[in-house]
Amino acid sequence: MVSPSYMDRICAMFDSFCKTVSRNYYRDLLRAEKRRNDHYKEEPVDYCPVYGAGAADKVRAGVGVRGHHLQRDGGGD
């Protein structure tokens, strides 16, 4: 039979584990909320996933990604 002191220690360890998990989960939620609030923007964002920032403006201006001018008929350099 298991001694009562051993059972008390097991219960205390489980209690400590549960409190740690709860605290870490709460901290993660706070971190995620802060990250969301830091990166949230009201103004519209120009998004061009293939070429990176500013590439959409270059494409609209007829300039290729590496500065080469694009032909309007769909051809390259």
C-alpha cells in the first residue's frame, strides 16, 4: 500500500504542474495579443507575395523586378 505522505507529494506535484501549465498558457495568450496589437494596421497594405515589398509598384510602372523594363505585350527583356 502507498503511504499517505507519498500520495500527498504526488498530489502536490500534480497541483504544481497544473498551475505552471495554466500560467504558461495565460502568458502565451497575453504575448499573442500584444503581437497582434503591435502588427495591426488600419491603413490598406500593398501586398505582392512573389517579389516582396514594393514589387507591385514596379510591376504597375512597367519595371521588372531587377530593374529591367517589361514589354507591355507580355514579353520579357
